[in-house]
Amino acid sequence: MQILKARGAEIMFRNRRLPYGEVDIVALKDEIIYIIEVKTVAQADHVVGRIGYRQKRVLRYNRMWIEEEFKLPTKILWAFVLGQKVFWVRDEGEV
């Protein structure tokens, strides 16, 4: 959270249940809404494969809902937390 605020993002909501499931963080920066899913991992090589199909689908459907509701573009980000480090991964896929 503090990383996002330090980068100038406004946190819109956290751990919110939306029509298609729960999202961890929704933030606004530069007129783009970021939907962020946070995962804690024990080792850096555990990042790959930690995102399940069902979870991707929930976030992508919520993305469509948020775009319609707020009339702003969105991006999905995955934040993998390893100790004090955060690894960011953009979601490029479609439903």
C-alpha cells in the first residue's frame, strides 16, 4: 500500500467484493484504474504459476465492470511479495 501511495496512486478500495468476486486493491493514478492482486511467495521462482485460471477470470470480469462503472481505462497488476521486495507483473491476457 505504501509503495502505491509513494508512487502517487490514490487507493480507491481494498479487499472489496465486486460483482464477479473479491479484489485486493483498486487504485487510481494518472486517470488509469489499477486492479491489484497481492500474493506472498516464499521464493522468487514460485512467482510463475501462482495465478490460477479462475482467479484471472474473476479479475478480468471485474475489470470490465470497473471500466463500465467508472468510465476510465484499467490495468490488472499482480504484486508478488517476497520478504521486503515486491515484484510487479502486468496481466496482458483476455478472458
